[in-house]
Amino acid sequence: MTRFIEIHSLIAYNNSSNIYFKQENLKMDLSVKTIGCDYVFDDKPEPFTTELELVDKFEKLLDVFSHKKVLVEREFDCGYGIADAVIFNYKSDSSLLDLSKIQDDWAYTLKSLPYRQNFDVYLLAEMSGASLAVSKKALKKFIEAGYCEERSNGLYVKLRQPKLLCTSMIAIEAKLRDWKKAIWQANRYKIFSNESWVLLDKKHSSAAIKNLNEFKRFNTGLATFSPKGCYEVHFSPKREAHKSDFALWRANTLLAKSLIAKDDSF
């Protein structure tokens, strides 16, 4: 089910980032396309000095129209390139963070183990393709995290099913001008995300806009942003299912680890 956020302010102003918006009764889900600021005009935009500055101000834009259950992870490396940002929803259920206690590349194997049925380390090694020694180490982590329990005669049982930390992810690739490289990189993130977007500096976006059919062909979103806060969506992609369950579970585990590292209250 889609979660909507009601915002009833006519004008939002973020002092720290000098970003202005005018919105009326905005309903916002996790899609980047819903936070456009059509009332900010910047016909002669100045360029961003770095991609870091571009992403920093974009994150502040999200802060205005978001809430604590919609989070942003920067420089997200799931093994398929490093996304400049990943936007995701989080249900504020601390039990979901137990994924942080296991290795990220073992999360899908844990999910795939038979539930409440005896298994041995040989089955785990067969499912994962790992050696017995490596499988034993992974199994120890499963037990420490409270998912599995050791029985007698070398048998184990999975007592608790792991759950995904988030069910919706949007990946962002930010570039100052190289839209061709950006669209290639953004498409790699579809292996774990539901939408991939290219965020370009408005100053250098004309070539990308002229080639909008390429974004449509790859179903990759295109948005432009200026230092003054002019955010424009030129193409909104259709939501897609992630390409790999393995990558989805790995991404969720990495996000759980990041949340634990950032917040001592968990």
C-alpha cells in the first residue's frame, strides 16, 4: 500500500539551502516526481561547483517534503555501482534491523532456508554455493541474530523469518553534465530499486532534455536542479519490480547496517 504524506503549506522555505517552493495540499508518495517546484524560475542558472553540492541541496529539498519514515542513504554501494542517493521507506520496526547482524551477501540465503524444518550445514552450503567453513560462519551469525537455532546431531532450524527493512527504493545518479554516463549507471541500480533517476545540473541539462527519448527507452527518470532551488521533472519513469531478489535482500541488509551505525538508540 502506498503511503501518502499530506502537506498543507502554500509556501515552503528552507533557510539553510535557499530553496523556495509553492505547493498546495501536496500529496506525496516516495516518487521524486511529486516534489517538483514549478513556481521557482531560474532561466539563467548558475552551475553547481561539484556533484557533492548538487546532491547535498537535493537532500535538503527532500527534507522539506519528507518525514522521518522516508530516509535518504548517500553513496550507496550494493555491489552494482555506487548510487549517489537511495530514497527508501522505513516502518520504524526495530526487529527489522536484525538484518544488520548478518552478512549482507547471506541475507537472501537466510530468507530461502526452509522455515521450521530441520536442515544441516551441507544444505546451507549447497544453497549458497559457499564452502562448508564459510557456511558455518554464516550460520553462526544467523543463530546470534535470533533467526536460527541449533538442534542435536548437527541439525538446525529456522525459527524466525527475516523481513525486508523497506519494500520501495528509488536510486539517484547525479551528474553535472554527462547524462549518457549517468543513464548507464542509473540503470544498474534497477537490480535492487523500483525506480532509477538521473539528477542533472540544470545549467548543463539541455543535451539530456533534447535526448529525452533515451530516458523513456530505458525507463529512467530525468530531473534537473539549480543552486537556487529550481527542480524540474522532465520524465517520470514507471515503477518496476527489482531485477534480483538477491540484490534486494542485500540492499536491505546494508541499509539496516547503516541505520544501526547512525543511530545509537536502536
